[in-house]
Amino acid sequence: MSTGPEWTGEKWTTSGEIGSPVAAIGYVKTISTTVPMTSFGHISTWWSVMPGAISTIGFDSAVTFGMSGGGLFELTENLWVLLYRRAP
């Protein structure tokens, strides 16, 4: 069980907090090479892999093959991560 603070929904912002809205944008060449595929969701988890150095986030917007190299953006247009999708 987590020892961190309980999430109450107060941090529903575009600042990268859990619950922040995001958009995954990438080109799926089998569908279109000129129009990007876009899906919307929220940041759902945040892990500090190496505190102060490397963090990993989880999000619930759909990502599919071909979107690798695209980005996960805040709704204020800031790039959060580059997408990487691989087979399970």
C-alpha cells in the first residue's frame, strides 16, 4: 500500500500532476501519413525510478503501433514524453 498522501482530486491541472489531461499524438502510417492520430486521457501514475533524475509516468490515452516517436502533450502544448510502443 502506498505511504504517500491520498489523492483528493485537488491537483486536476495541466501541471503534470496525477489526473492532468494529456493528448497522445503520432502518425500511424498504415492509416495516414498526413493526419496524426490523436487520443486523449489523463496522467494516472507517477514513479520515481531514480529520485531527482528519472521518472516514469503512466497514462490512459490509447497508443498503438506506429505512434512511436510521437509525443504525449499537456493540453497547454508542452511535450511530456516521446512515445514508445512495443509488442507485449
